[in-house]
Amino acid sequence: MTRRHTVPLVLAALAAVSVACVDATNPVAVPYGFVTFVAQQAGSGYTASPIGTFFSASGLGVPTAISPWDSCRLQTYSRATVGLGDVYPNIGAGSAIQLKVSGRTDSIFPASVGGEVQYRLRAASMPYLPGDTVSVVIPGHADGFPAITFKAKSAEALAVTDFGTPSGTSRLDLRWNAGQDFNSTVAFSFRYGALSADTLNTQVYCQFRDDGADSIPSRYMGAWTQARIKTWVATRVRTYVAPVARNGYFDFISTFDVPTPPSP
């Protein structure tokens, strides 16, 4: 079953933003947990929407944001996605998960979203300061995901230097504010309607070390430049990966998007 607009950004990270994986070959079902911290600018401040998902799975792999190379590729693009809950059974992680960041304490609670159990805020989002440390307490469940307490740094706010209108005949040089360390990566998605389509169906997806500068080869940009409909999004990603009991893994994925993506 395919669900549109109901899955958290962790699923996009699994497919695209993340570039390195650990333990993707275990044939035995073990607990996997993900908490995404999806952030954006909101007026003069910043907000985040944390989402937790937990599964029993085999060979799933855990994505990390430590990019070992810079690369671009052309691929299809669709806003419709298939959730991990369509493939693997959900497991519980406790009655509530506590988060502390920027002097504020909030909790996310389990709720059914399109047939999948996701831990979400009861409000739409929570305020925070980009780059602040997020403390998370997952109480765990005896028959589900093991308990874990951790702290991880959230993604800093991303600012991309205006690159004007690409010509499509030369490389596109990109500049942005570099990350504070190399436990982050920056991805650019140039989306467009290929073959004169009026909907976004193709993307040039590039993933770079978060060092503040890179370029996209000219061969990728011609079709995007000439398309009738096109857009682009840049994303900074930070991750924290930790083992848990019963040979499982937990992954905290913090993202910051520019420009702010439209609401589903």
C-alpha cells in the first residue's frame, strides 16, 4: 500500500539524503528506531516537528550523514512514498518519548497515521534554536523497542548563497554556510518536469560534504534549466546512531531545509 504525505522525512533520508549505512545484512529481525527532527524557519524564529517510528526488521540498515564522497545523479522524483510500516511491523517504544531542547521540554506520543504508528507532538511543532543539543528519553517497551537515553546536536540553520539563474551550459557553483564539523552532509535536489510535464517527476540529486562549496556538472543542469516547471531544495542532515539491546539500532536524524518546503 502506498501512502501519500503521511511518512516522516526519515524515509526520504533512507532513500536519498543518507549515504552510509551500518549493519544492512543482518538476516534476523531486530529492533530499529528512528526519531527525525525536521526543522525549518518560521518567521524570525525556528520550529521543528519531531517524529518517532519503530520497527522490527531484518537487513534494514541504518543511514548516517557522514558523506565519504561528493556525487550527483539523475533520478525520478515523486512526493508519493511508501512507509517502512508498509513493509515491516511497528513496535512500541513506550507511552511517550521526552525531548528537551533550547530550554524547553516536550513529548511525542504514539498515534496512527495512515495505518502506521508514529510518535508525534500534540501540537504542530515546537520552537528551538538550530544547532542546540537535543536530549531524548525513550522509555522502551518490554515487547518492543529497548529503552535508550541520548543527546545529539541538531542541524544548524542552512543558508545558501544566491546562485542566480543557471545557464545549463556550464557547471553550477554552489556556496553555503559550512557546518561546524563533518558529522553532517548537505544535499541539493533540483526537481523538474521532464519531457515538458506539468508536474515534478525528475530530480538532479547531489550530496556534498558540508564544507560550504561544491558544484554540479553542466550535463545535469540543461534539462532543469529548460523545464516549464522546476524547483530546488537544499537540506542539511545530521545523524546520531547508537546500538540498542537485542542487536538493534537507533538513529536520530536532524534536518534543516532551504527553502522551506510547501505543506503537504
